[in-house]
Amino acid sequence: MPGLAGRMSTVVKSKISRMLDRAEDPGETLDYGYQKQVEMLQNVKKGIADVVTAKKRLQMQSSKLEQQVVKLDTQARQALSQGRDDLARMALERKTLAQTELQSLDSQIKELEGQQEQLTANEQKLRTKIEAFRTKKEVIKAQYSAAEAQVKISDAAHGVGEEMADLGLAMQRAEDKTEQMRARASAVEELEEAGTFDDITQLGSGEDDLDRQLKQLTSGAQVDDELAKMRAELGQGGGESPTLEQGKENA
Amino acid sequence: MIVRISGEGQFRLPDEDAARLNELDNRAVAAVEQGDEHGFMELWAQMLDLVARDGNRLADDELEESDVILPPRDVSFEEAQGEFTGEGLIPD
């Protein structure tokens, strides 16, 4: 089959042969196979730990951004009640951008969670297969002649080998994805470091380069809508005018 | 026949399904070659449906080699394209 399945089968089968071909006799196949299986389980554990680390990092960023969203929203209201539409708009632009980042982070966190679950389930399955392989090995040794045993063991080894090869592929794929997310997380961190989500009270007056970029990035319509909504809300209790909160409780 | 969905596990299917699976697979390849993402995704879903409908999951302690290995369920169109340009779903 030259198609999707054929290509996939070829990749996995070539990995199995490479794993199994090193051994000359059935006994060696078993020893080598077992050694490989133990290594594989260690790798899977490490792979799962990597996914968890990546997930935690994204979760931390996500909760930081959530705080910024709340803060920027508050500041926009305060600015508006003081008649500082320019500041309110700036805060809302930042809030919009932070919200967009949040959505993307959250979907990545979900993806990593799925990956973690799948790898954990696969690890369990591989353990069971290794155990079955060991049991089978003893039965084969007791019941069959050397020549017959070789064939039987080879079958069993291919069974467990395929599981290992496939898990190896799944881990590599998980690693690639985690790597992509790591890059993405760094990009968000850079935005943070550049002050993209900082509260507006920490900025000097006047429009800086960042603001110009933000204006291009965030949807003007969305900001306008939100501004109008806030005005309507504030319009009812418009008497008081709290001072613009200073950004000292910088989270 | 035994079919593995990569990253997921093995399923035992009636041998008659081989021809149908092969046909879907060939059409999926054609869709990829034409850059038809929608068509590919549709055919891929049909392949997964076939396995889900006719297949019985192998017990974890069964040691069988698969006759056919399918890519991971969430294979992307880009990954499928990679498979045919020779780069492979997962490089060696």
C-alpha cells in the first residue's frame, strides 16, 4: 500500500527491524528487547514530564495575562470617568491584545493536556505489553524447541516492538509540538517584557512606538464598541470620579 | 486484519475491509497530491469511521503485529503532505 497507511507502516516497521535485527539468537533478542523496553519506559516518563513542564509554563502566563486583563479593564473605566478617552482607548487596546493571547494560550494548554493523557495511557499500555512479553517468553521457552521458539519469540517481539516504535513516534510528535509551544511562550514573554500588557499608568505621556504597533494589531472596531459600552455604564453613575489607579501593586 | 492507529492502539477488522480501506487510502493520497485539504479530511474521517465501526480493540496484553498502520488521528494536512513528499510524518 503506497498510501498514507503504507508510508506509516514502512516508517514503523523499519524502526522495529532496526530494534530487533541486532540480536542473533532468540535469547539475545529477549535480552536486548527487554533492555530497550526499559529505556523506552524511561523516555516516556521524561517525555510526559516535559509536556507537564511546558503546560505549567503556559498556565502561569495565562493567569498573569488574566490579571492584566482585569487591571486594564479597571483602568479603562477610571480613565473614562476622568474624561481621558485617549488613556481609556490605550488600555482597551492592550486589553484586546491580551485577550487574544489568552485565547491562544488556553487552546494550547488544552492540546498539551490531551497529549499528556495520551502519553500516560500509552505508557500504561506498553507496561502491560512488556509484562505479557515476559510471560510469553517463559511459556515459549518451556514448550518449544529452539527453532520453533525463535519464530514464536520473533512474533511476540514484533508485537511489543511495534508498540515501542509507535510510542516513540508519538513522543517525537509530542516533543515537536511542545517545542513549537515553547517558542510561542517565549514570544509572549517578549511581548510582556516589551511592556505590551503593562498597565497604562506606568507609561509616560505621548504615544510611543509600542502604541502605534498596538493600534495596528488590535481591532479598532472592537475597542470602539467596548468604549461605547463603558461610557453607557458609567453614564448612569457619572458623579464620582476616582483617581487613576497607580500601578504599584504590579502583579 | 489488524489495523493500528498510531498513538492510539490496535484494532481487529474483518479481512473484507482491507479493500475498502485501501481504496479510501488511495483517494486520500490523490486528495493530498491535488492540495485538496477538505477532500483529504473527509476521506480521513471515513477511514477512521471504518475502523471505529468494524474494529474491535485488541487487549493491551495481546502481542500482534499490525497489517496496516494509520497516521495519528489528529494528523494535519501539512503532515500528510510531508508524508508524500518523502519527508515522512516523523523524520528518522
